[in-house]
Amino acid sequence: MAVFEGTFTQTEPLRFAVVIGRFNDLVTTKLLEGCQDCLKRHGVDVNPQGSQVDYVWVPGSFEVPVVAHQLALSHRYDAIICLGAVIRGQTPHFDYVSSEVAKGIAAASFQTGVPVVFGVLTTDTMQQALERAGIKSNLGWEYAMSAMEMGSLMRQLRNPLGKQGDSSGVSQLTTAYPGNSQSLPASLKSANLDDLAKQSEDMS
């Protein structure tokens, strides 16, 4: 038997996507800053021009789940972080949006097997949201920690014996990027997927 646990030290191979809702950007930009600070301090290159983190801006929190689901389907990322802010007003709009966003983000993770971190604040007031986005603490940091831990954990679970040529990962990439090596992550652009799969079968 074995014990599997995510880590925060071997972040070089991890790739992340961050989906940010533009509505209430006074809050969401602060969450993003906290998220980036955490990733950077743990060795992740947060530069948009780099190879580890992609950023996607959407109009609001309601649009976050569909984009997160699409990104997860690509199997390019170890984890996806969803950032948004839904603040209660004087109508039931808050209840409908917050409920659907939560269900949509959970479904994106369940349906794809990719960790999708729920980083959407649902608060009664703007003051409560700001307190959670930097005034008292920045939950963006915690969302990044969850992404790193789950990303590294899922890598271990997909490849429990520590094999470098995991055929399941190769098959996912082959399906996601048929005949288009330019869409592959940089680490696999020069690799022959058939050879990698064969090597994995030989090792097993």
C-alpha cells in the first residue's frame, strides 16, 4: 500500500490556467495578485509569456465555468484556478449566479478529471469581498496553494510507480492534439508520441 500526498516543492513541470471574471475587478485583480504571488514564491513562472501559466479573462463569474471546462478538456494543465466575485444585491440575482457558478466549476472538474479550484468569492457586501482579497487576507494565495497541491497529487495518482513515460498521459495528449504538434506543451513539441507510448509499454 502507499500514501499519496501533494507537494509544493517540485513545481517546475506543473502547468496552470487562471480564469478571471472581469466583473467586480476591484476584487478579482487583487485575488489574481495574491494567486500570482503564491505561485511565484513556490517556483512557478507566472509570466504570461512563459510556459507555466496561462490567463483567461471572461466578462463575469457566470462565464467562468464554461471556459474552465474547455481548458480542462485540453488536458494541457495540471490544475485550473477560477477567480471571481459575486456580491449580493437587492434582487435574487446573487442566488442564481452563485449557485450556477459553483455547480459549473464542480462539474468541470468531475467531467474532466482535472482539478478546478473554486476561487469565486460569494459575499453579502463589497467590504466582505475586499477583506478576503487583501485587506485582512488574500484568499488568492490559498487558491494557488490548492492548485499546486492538487496538480502534483494528480500527477502521482496518474503515475503511481514513478514511470517517466506514462502512456495514459500520452494518449490524452494525442487525443487532445491530433496531428498538431504546435499545440502541444513545449516539453512535448519535439517528442514523438508513438515512441513515448512504446517506451512506456516496454517499461511495464
